[in-house]
Amino acid sequence: MDLVAAVLAVAAPAEAGNLEVPFMKKILSVAEFQNSEWPKLFEEALGDNLVSAFIHGDCLMEGFSALESPWTVSFILKSNSAQDLLPLQKLTAKAKHENIVFNHVFSRFEIKTSQDVFPLEFLHIKSRNVTICGEAPLTDFYPNLAELRIECERELRGLLVHLRRAFLYLKEDRNPHGIYVRSATTLLPLLYGVYYLSTGNYPESHEQVYEMFPGVRIPNMTNDKNVIISNINKHIEAVTAIVNQVDAMKV
């Protein structure tokens, strides 16, 4: 077997059933995404079953770089059975090559019946999204504040468990500063929910959240072990204070 034949033999299984992907092409902006072939691809693939295809998540937050992280696209369909997802499955290889990740696939009924379970996730989607095709998602959604408070408290308490465990193994961590980065990945989306509970508004930026909760800002890096321990202790104390604040909320 010559080299070309060998390469084709390896590539063929991965590409079976998917659109041919001749080369890597990254979409670099929201406008470029909206003006690309993707709206038409989604409409042709999903037909009358498509309600909405939209961008959301970290790719619409400050600091996002399409050169480093993927675009996140989710869908609302009239029916989201496994059979209904097959047309999307055929687009996954092309999406991967263009730095796109398909995330959630909801049905209208599923959204209606799970608002009490995912109030924070739906709040994020409603508040920060860009429609690619179809209708805007979750325009009529307003979270039940009691359910939102419960989800925020539950997830914050879970974060505290992980933070304390991470502290126990701090000596084995080559980059102790990483504890803040890992914490922020979980913490910031939760604090957006706490901010909403406190003000009735969805924050415009991370900075707005940090202004309300300055104790969870990521501190400057240092090699001083005593300072590292002190900073982590302050971080855990700040998260604990937020948990207690959420626990005491009357909504």
C-alpha cells in the first residue's frame, strides 16, 4: 500500500457519513458566522423540525478568542429524538474542522418541563445568545427565583467541597495558582445567577460581577508559600460568604 492509499484508508472511517472536509477553516467573528453557509446548512439538515439554532456560552463572553476556543451552538427542535439528530450528526466533522461544537439539543416540550431543574442554564441562554437561524431562543423565559436560588446554592456548596479538597493536595500541585482558574470556570457562571438574584438584572460583564464580589478576584501570582495559603484561604472564605448570602435570601 502506497502512502496516499494508507492515508485514505485511515481517514475514510472517520469521514464516513459526514460532509467532505477539504481543509481547516475557522470562523473568527459572530458576523462571519451569521453570514457563513451554516444557517443554510442547519435549515437544510433540520427542515421544518428546526425551531432555533443559536450561539451561546463562553464564546459570547469577554476574552473569547476563536483562535483558541470553539464556538458553541445549541438547538431547539420540535422533536429531538435520536432519529431527529441524525441530520446534525452528519455535520459534526465539518463543524469540528471549522472550530464549532454542537452543545445542547432541546425540544420545546423539554424546555417547558425542565425550567425548574435548569433555571440558571436557561437564564444564561436567554440573556446571552446570538440567533443563527430560526427564532430567538427562550424569549418568554423568566426564571423562578426560588428555584434559581436553590440551584445557585447547591452548585456553590459543591464548589466549596472541591476547593477544600484541592487545598488538601496543594503541596502536590505544581501550579497552585491554578486553583483560582479552575474555580473561576465554575464560579463565574454561578455568580451571574447570584447577581441576578440580588439585582433583578443579568450582569453585562465579569467586571460587574467582581465589583459585587471582590473577594473572589484572582490574586497576583506569587512564589511565597505563606501568601499562597493566605490567598487561597481568603478565596474560600469569600465563596463561603456568598453561599451564606444565597442561603439567607428570601425570594
